[in-house]
Amino acid sequence: MEIRQVDEVKITKYILKATFEDWMDIAENDVVIVGAGPSGLSAAYYLAKKGLKTTVFERRLSFGGGIGGGAMLFHKIVIESPADQVLREMNIRLQRVEEGVYIVDSSEFMAKLASSAIDAGAKIVHGVTVDDVIFRENPLRVTGVAVEWTATQMASLHVDPLFIHAKAVVDATGHDAEVISVAARKIPELGIAIPGEKSAYSEVAEKLTVDNTGEVAPGLYAAGMAVTEVKGLPRMGPIFGAMVLSGKKVAEDIASTLLMKARNT
Ligand code: 48F
């Protein structure tokens, strides 16, 4: 086998050129999603399918958020209807255990959620932490995010972030609702009060989480477990239907708002 020889500096230049072209492009977006867990990836899939320019920033070097850890590191996930429809759309295999309740393999769930979002046209950038938002007054609105390398943060280096514009920002960071928390603290005019997540009550938590998914301040949306934190709802544990349905709902809300605005301009 003849393996093509590539000079080291060429490798460097190809990587730098392609990366900087990407960053120039993703500096302005229709939607920025923070977190590549189940809610963020589902939202990215549905937003990109609608033709909206969607970038996901994920602080880790992996996909899936809490999916991989499952419950106590067990690698099976419970999904209930109607979320199974979303998984079927992504060719994720389901094992029925009772009417409307299914078991899914966590690695397949993570991989196919991510590949579905990417194939639909979403961009996912790893190793980047969102540590703040951008806002504008008159009208008061969140207009983007501040991003920093996760590695820089871990090293506690004093480095300024870069800023990224978006017409809508989705906090899909999970239990800590990191983006909405920082916006609530630093922009009190947004009037966001965060009651915090309640203890587990799975039977009601799934529906409440999906029903409460949406805009929490102009331009700033909550999906997944960030919703339970921001709205003071109970947690549900290792059942994931609400996570993908919440991602789908936030995508539909944002798409209808942005597409309506585009029609009216
Ligand atoms: O935690 P995570 O999976 O959030 P989710 O989509 O799903 C929650 C479930 O996994 C589970 C549950 C369901 O029953 O309770 O916990 O709401 O994924 C959140 C992702 O966001 C990343 C984090 O690494 C994870 O992959 N993340 C968190 N904060 C930031 C971030 C940040 N500031 N910047 C970038 N990524």
C-alpha cells in the first residue's frame, strides 16, 4: 500500500486554515446551543432541519452529556412515548419493555443523536465553554455568548473570551442552567429568578419539563434539565423522553419566531 506523504507544516496549515474559516463563519448564527447533551443535540437536529444556522458549543471533548454516565454508570437508558418517535426518526433501536416504554443503548443514543444533528447541518464545536452572554438594551435582549477554551478555564488563566452573535441562545447545559444563571446574575433587568430544581418525582417531571420549555428572557431559551432548574420543577432521573422532546419543542418555538420575523422583514 502506497501511503501519501504529507509534510508536518502542511498538516498544520490545513488545520489552521480550515479551523479559522469555520470560526469566521460561526461568529454569527441564527441559534447558539450551549451543551451537547440529549436536549441540546435534539434541538440542534430540528433547528438545522428547518434550515437555521445552528452552532453547538460543548465544553467537553465528547457528545451526549449525561447519557454516557446513564444511571450509576449502567449503559441502558429508559425512553417513553412519544419520544420514541424522535429516536425512530434517527434510526436508534428501541427495545420495548411495556406499552410505550423502551430501553435504548446509551452509546447508540449518543452517537446517533450527534450524527443526526451533524447530518442535518448543525455545527458542533468541542472543548469550548460558554461563560457569559452578550446583551443589548432598547429593546433588552440576549444577542449572543462569550466563549473560552475549556482548557484555559481549567488552568485558571486570565484570558478574555471571544464573542459570538446569535438571534437565539439555548441553555442546554443541564442541571446547573449555567447560561441562564449567569444572565440572571449579571443582567438583573432581565428579571430572571431561579428557584432551583426539586427532588425526584418522575411521573410528573417529564411533562412539566416539556411544557415549561421555551423562552425565559428575550433571546434566551431553556431546554432539558436547565428548564427544571429555572422553573423550580422536580427532577426525573434516568428517563430521557423529556430531554429529546424539550429539545424538539425549543427548536419549534425558535424556528417559528425566527422564520416569522424573517417573513416580516
Ligand atoms: O447534562 P446534560 O446531559 O443536559 P440535558 O440535555 O440532559 C440531562 C440528562 O443528561 C440527565 C437527566 C435526564 O433525566 O437528568 O442529566 O439537560 O448535558 C449538558 C451538556 O452541557 C455541557 C456539559 O458538558 C454537557 O455535555 N455544558 C455544561 N455547561 C456548559 C457546557 C458551558 N458553560 N459551556 C459549554 N458546555
